[in-house]
Amino acid sequence: MVSPKEETLIYGTKVSTVCPGTFTGQDINQEPTNMDLAMKLHYLRGIYYFKSQAMDGLTTMDIKEPMFSWFNRFYATSGRLRRTESGRPYIKCNDCGARFIEAHCAKTLEEWLEIKDEEAHEKLLVPHHVIGPELAFSPLVSAVVGVSVGLSWAHILGDAFSAVEFMNEWGHAMAAQQLAKPLKSAQINTKPKTSPSPTTPTNDPLSTKRVGPVGDHWVYPNSCKMETFSFNLTATQITHLQSKLCGPVGTKQIPLFESICALIWKIVAQTRNGPEPKVVTICKSDSSPRKNGILGNDQVIKTVEAHFSVMEAHPKELAELVINQALDERPKIEDVVKRDNGLSDLIVYGANLTFVDLEGADLYGLEFNGQKPTYVGYKVDGVGEEGLVLVLPGPKNEGKNGSGGKVVTIIVPENQVVKLKSELKREFSIA
């Protein structure tokens, strides 16, 4: 429930639905892949902050009208979930639309960013819709436009790279750039496919955790409250961090993402009450070129296991383990969903301590009125108790040539936050 204080910050909320501008067609369905279904209990929440010039002179219809052609391109995002006779979910591309929410804010952007309770107040700017308990009436995408642009994205549609490309295409539509024709991928068919018979049972992959069953209400029943916090890494701090692992500049350097994984892995082991996290999950963009406009969960998911004390290890040793010993879990994840006929209730993020590399995502590619965002943040809902670390590109005004900084967002049980922040600050001066 929104408190009276929060109602004074965000007011005048209006909710509508935006659909593709042209009729998609009859009996057009999209069958999620096994990997898509493995991610169904996770949700991406994005926040894009713009200066006021980005919306100057724009009416509501100026914003909404280009969305019709935008959803022509990504019409599956306007569909609704159904189940086949076997129970496997699929998307019926019936043009039911995405939620569009308009809201006014009582503060300027500068005043808003000064608010200390980052997580609580961003909840006012980002929809937190989930799928279910009635699949047929649950939108897969929601957006809020006000002092910022907030995105709620069902992970079954695709990973963060897909969500970012989807949002950037909205900017192209706003600029009246020519969009490609509506997608007709191999995943589109007129009748949902029937699932094959289960294969011989094998052990579940290390990167997943079975939960539920959740039925048609796709919410992870987490037993503890999770808290999110973020910190920025400047180019100077990045140089300092990497010198801790590899020595002075000039020696062979370990890539930044793997350096951050190693440092935080060690800190979590030092601050956690209970057993060390000996297994971590690493998620990165696939090095293979993505087909432009094709949504899906194509990121690489690997696990790394340490057969030694993480607390006592040098961070460089952990980083080299991440680089050289990570094992691709995707075939195993796909197999477990396949043998369960698509009915598995799994989580990936937070099944182990999980690190997600979004450095290559074009987070600042969304543009309105020639203005790019001043800051972009992404987080995940549906994270397991082991926690999640996202590494994102920082604001473009940092570092050399207007870039170079990073944003690290951490989602962990709330009882771990104080010690984790303290250790980050004490050891590495980054929080």
C-alpha cells in the first residue's frame, strides 16, 4: 500500500494499455524456449533518469503514438500467457498490449536523486507487476513515464540485453526512424508445439534451484527479505581495484568484471554467517552476434566451484578460477526443463551467489528529444537467498572520453547488508 507521504511524491497516476498499431493475425503464438521457461520467476526492473529537456514539448500522445509501431516490431511483448494441453506455457500473440502508466512527480530530478532511501523511492517509479495468478490477464511489460522512465520486464521474454534493445527501439520510434518489419522468428508458430516425452532423469545443474510449485502465480516464495544497494566505481577506483589483484599498471591485468567477481566473492565469504559460498554462477552475454531485434534468454550461464577456502584465497586466485574453470550450464538447464515438459519451477539468480555482466549492454542508448539518460539502473526481482551482483556501465560523464565508470548493484538478504557495506568500504573504498 502506498503511504500518504509517498502519494505526495508521485501523484496524478493514469493507467492505460498500448497495443501494436496493426493486427498481428489469428492463431499466432510464440513458444518460449526451455531457457526462457527456466527464467520465468525472475523480473527485470529498469529505471532511466532524464533531464527535463527530454520531455520538453511532448504531450502524452507524442509519447504513446510511436509506441504503436514499436509494438508492431515486438508484438510478442503485447501477448498473454496460456498453457498447452500438457501444461507447457506459451505466449498467445493476441495484441492485448502493455501497461502504460503516466505519473507526475513533486520533485525535480536533482531533488529526487538526493533522496537517501534509493530502493524504497525507486519502487514508486518502476512497476512491480508479476505474472499471475491469472496468466491470461497478466501483461508481460509495463512502463511508467514521469520524472523518469521505469520498465517492468518479465524475464521469460528475454535477458537484460533483450530488454535494453527493446527500450532503445522505443527511442528510435520516437525519433521517427524506420523500424524493421515485425519479427517472424523460428519461435513463432500458429499452434503451440507439444512437448516430447521426458528424457532419462539426471542431476539438476548447480546453477538452478527448484522451488514451489508456484502454479500460475509466478512469484518466487523467498523465505527472507532481500535488499538492494548500488555503488559507483570511477575509472580511478577501477585502476586501484585491479592493482590489488595484479600489481602496478603494466603487469598483465585481469578483466574488470572477473576482478569484481573475485573481490565481492571473497568479501561475501568473509561477512556471511554460515558456510562459505563455494559455488558461484556467472552470467555474461554470448560472444556470438545477436540477431537484431530477436528477444530471448541467450546469455551464457556458467558455474565455478572453489575447492579451497574462499576467505583465505587471494582475489587473483579467485579471478583466475572464474576465467579458466567456469563450466557452461546451459545444456543442463535446458535438459531439466525439457524432461519436466516445461513445468519446472526454478530460479537461477541467487540459487548460488550470482554475478551478471551487463558491461556490454547499451543502457544509455534510449533517446528522447535528442537527450540520453543521465543515469540508468537495473535490478532483478525473484532473487534467491544466495544473492545477486549486477555490473553495469556507468553514467557517460565519468572517466575518459565521457565513459569509464561502472555501477555495481547488489541484492542480498537484508541481514547481510550492513556488514557487506562496511567490508566493501574498509577493504576497497568502493561503497
